[in-house]
Amino acid sequence: MDFGSIHIDHIGIATSDLESASHFWKLLGLIQGSEDETVIEQGVTTRFFSTSQPDKSVEEHPPMVELLQPTSAETPIGNFLTKRGPGIQQLCFRVEKLQQLIDYLLDNGIQMIDAEPKLGAGGSQIAFVHPKSTGGVLVELKQSNH
């Protein structure tokens, strides 16, 4: 089955404080996005760092680091921080045909947290694969915006 190209989009890192968590990524030379975004549906404020300047000649952006700060303790990121502390929360892949990929994974016994796409940061469509099906890693699938 053809789902188009699949690329690593970003690695999500849970933190209780965006400012202190940003220090290392700035020192490393990653490029901070223009503004933070609060995604009410997810209960999180996000801050992205790019690994390089986006290439205007291609539509896709370079792999990124996403810092995730919960808006309250009762959110998915808040729960993650309570249970595990700060650290890598998810690995995100950018895909071209999200719903087709979700259906294919479900048809092949993969446990999805989201059987249908939902709204994510930047207005993108996202869905999560349950860590029970990935060897313990929360995987986010994100619909390409092109």
C-alpha cells in the first residue's frame, strides 16, 4: 500500500518549563521558532526548534525538536511528567496520507490511540499509535501540510 513519503518530523520532549528547557537547544545552535503555540485540545504549549534553516526550494521542513509544557497537571503531558519526569515523550513521523495509514495499521493489528485524525500544533492533523504496538515508544503520525 502506498502512503507517500514518510519522514521524521520531530521529537517531542516533555518539560515543566519551556524557558529552562530551551537553554541547551539554543546553545546547540538549533533555531527557535517564531512563537510558542498553546493547543487547547491537547492541553499543551509547544515550542519548536529546527535543526537547520528550512530549504525554501523544497516544501518539507528539517527535523525538529518540540518542547511540550502542560497547561495543567491533568493533561497528557502533565500526566507524563508526573509518572516519568521530563524527557522524550514521543517520536513524530510526517506522512502524506494519514487516514489511509491509520486504516492500514488498524487492519494489521496495530493498536491506535486515535483511529481518526485530530487537531494538532500548527493546525496539522495528527494521530497517535499506542506504545504497546511500537516496543514502548509513543509514535505520533502527522499529515503533511503540502
